[in-house]
Amino acid sequence: MKKINVEDAIGMAICHDITEMRDGFKGARFKRGHVIIKEDIPKFLDLGKRTVFVWEENAGEIHEEDCALRMAEMTRLPNVHFDGPSEGKMLMFADERGMFRVNTNLQREINSIGDLTISSLPDHYPVEKGARIASMRIVPLVTKEEQIIKAEELCKQQKLFELLPYQNKKIGVIITGSEVYTGRIKDKFEPVVRAKMQNFPAEILGVTICDDDLEMIVTAARKYLGAGADFLIFTGGMSVDPDDLTPTAIRQLGAEIISHGVPAQPGNMTLVAYLQDVAILGVPGAAISLPTTMFDVFLPQVFASVKFTKKDLVNLGDGGLCQLCKHCHWPNCTFGRY
């Protein structure tokens, strides 16, 4: 680049966007490549631009917009689209609902290269169609091409981002507790489950209320498995009392319990298990009385058909304490990051 007085730049093309901010607006007043005419001079001066940069070809350097385009290409996914480049950056948007995954180690490595910056939503984040999920640009107007080449090589070896669409699930719901089974108290869990499932491609095969009887609970679960259920939701009997049978019933099904209890509240006693590819959640009673618990945090990953690991669940501790805001903002909050 070379820097010249704007009055001397008539007939020349600027090599960067000129940003204007006014009355809540922020955007490019003059775009890269704009050829300056005499009438533009007062506007440049109004924007505080006494000088501008015009491009001089220099081997080994790359312009911010060209770099942003290459960063977009190296992170491209089949179910996203990009907007830009504008003001040197490219924005990534989701084309469908799903769970957004970030290779955080790779992201840190790329952001450590030098002038490259890639920001995004957090890992394990549920996104809606049309959501802005990532942004990428370099900090200066130009950078050494070797930096983007290094990032491209890294992204050939690993994916930086994934957007995992929600998949259809057939669900069996088993509610346990003698007080509900005998009708002494009214069940409040079924309407909660039905309301939450409306946010996902879910088919509820049925809801079965069981007594505190191991054989009855196991039989109900096997009935749903025989009907093709690929997601079982249990509630009731999830504490550590000796007569709470739900975890025992889940083991008797032959399921592998990844964890009974997670370092997060509300939903501390949540149970996560798998019977081959069938996801199983044991949901504690907090889901009935609070708008957001670990039940809500886990549902996007279940519907994305990604299995939890013990490490995922251990990582819930940092950010695992809900702030119990008067108006719930989840997932735009600290709760449930892992």
C-alpha cells in the first residue's frame, strides 16, 4: 500500500473500506475498489480521512478481504452460508437448526498465528436457522500470505466448526413414583416433556406411569424399545434413597451409565446413559419447577445424535451453576457450557 492525501487520490481506487458511523448506523461509506472522484473529497474529510491507502502490489502480502474469503473457504460447511466480505470480515450463518460445535484447541491455534482472528459462538451451542455463528478477519489491512497458508494447512487436518442438524427421535417417557401411580398426587412431568419436545423433531410414543416396582419400570422401557424408541426419558426415583429404583432399572436394561450426577445445578442428579445408540436421560424433579435445567442443556446434543463422554459431563462444572435470573435467557448465558 501507499498512503497519499485524499486530494491527490482523484482517479485512484482505494484498497480498503471506509467506515462511517452516524445515528446508530455503522457501515462502509466507500467500498474497497471505489475510484475517488472530486465530489468525494468533502465526504472523506467529514469522515476524518485526510489520507487514503491505494494498493501497490507486494509479493507475499494479502489484503484483508482476500484473507477473509480464504478463511471462509477453509471453514466452509455444507449447511451454512457466508456474508461478505464487508469491512474486511466474513460472517457465517446457519442454514438449519442444530448444535454448533467448535474445535476450541484449533481455534486457539489459528488465533495465535499472528494477524488472523476467528470468533464464534461457544462449543455445544444450540442455534436457530439464520443465526450468526462465526466471524473472521485479519486485524491489519494486509498481512503476510504465509499466515493464511498456515491456517489453511491446519484446517485440512481438522475441522474447525461443525453444525449438526437435529434428527428425528422416537421417545418413550417413563414416570416413576408410587404417589403418582396411585393418584395421590397429579403428575406434572408429562406436560413439561411435551412442551420441550415441541422444540425438536420428536415423536412421543407414549408416557407410562410406574409404581416403585423394578420389574414394572423395566417392562415399560422394553415396550418402548420394542416400538422403535431411540430416546428414553425417565423421571422420578433419581435420588440416592435406597428405594429409588430408576438407576437400577436402567442398568437392568443393559445400558451403560456414563454418569449419575453432574457438576451442575439445577439438575445435579441427572443421569446420562446409552443402550447402544439409544440415549437415556434420568431427569430429576427440578425440571418440573424451573424453566431451565440440565435437561434443557442436554437435549440439543441428544437430538444431534452425538454421544456424551464422561469428560463432557465433568467439564460442566465451569459454568454449571445457574444464576436463576428472574427472566431466563438460556442459552444466552453462562449456564451449561461444556
